[in-house]
Amino acid sequence: MIQIEEVDTQMSLHLYRVFAKSFKSVSDHAITGSKIEGFNPTAFAVMEVLYYKGAQPIQQIGSKLLLQSGNVTYVIDKLEERGYLVRKPCPTDRRVIFAELTADGEHLMNDLYPKYSERIHRAVSGLNAEEKCQMISLLKKMGLQAERLSPSGRK
């Protein structure tokens, strides 16, 4: 019994390493492109969230990013200075402030997002449509289980 558990643990470690390397390879495509366009990865990720999901509470943007960052407010300040987004107070809750793309930000993302999408598409082109669906399903399953077992208390 112990030997089977050890093999399973070793497979889990191998899966983690393969997953991490694969994610890094795909991520590098996105990061390289955003740097070429003049954005650091976090700034582009903020712009992407607002472009894809619309206005968002600033307090929730960090949790929606594919990249982890503690300086979301700093990035939002810089994007606001460049005229790509604005802050708007929530009409029903004074504690909540939304970030929203400006017309300039929307125009920029209309230009950049198709290029970004194509880079990601090329990066995952080693999988066919069925494999992508399987991968999405399995990664969601893995992520939800990891979240349930998280030491942060969400069990």
C-alpha cells in the first residue's frame, strides 16, 4: 500500500513540474507580446480583465488576474495616468470603486487583443479542440480540489 502511495505522490510531483513548465512556456508568449506593446505583464493583465469583463471593483481585480501581484493599485494608478482607464464610484456602496477602460483604453485593446489572442492560440496549438476541452475540464477539477484543500481555510 505504501509503495502505491509513493508512486502516486511521485506522479503528482511530476504533474506539477510538467504543468509549471508548460504554463511558463505559454505565459512567455503572452508576456513577450505585452512587453513589445509597452506594457508590463500585470498592466496588460489588468487591461485584459477590464476589456473582457467590463468595469470591475478595484478590490476584486487582483483575484481575477492570471498573474499574481500585490501592486494592482499601483498598476491601476499608472494606467489611469496614461488615460487607459478611469475610476468610478459605485452608486450603491461608497466603499467600492470600479475601474473601467476609457475610450482610448478600449481602442488600444481592440488593436492589441487580437494579436494577444493569436499568440496564445499559437502557444497551445499542440492540442486539438477535443484535447483543449479535456485539458480545461481536468485543470478546473484540479484547481477546485486544490482550492478546497487550501491552507487558507477554504475547505
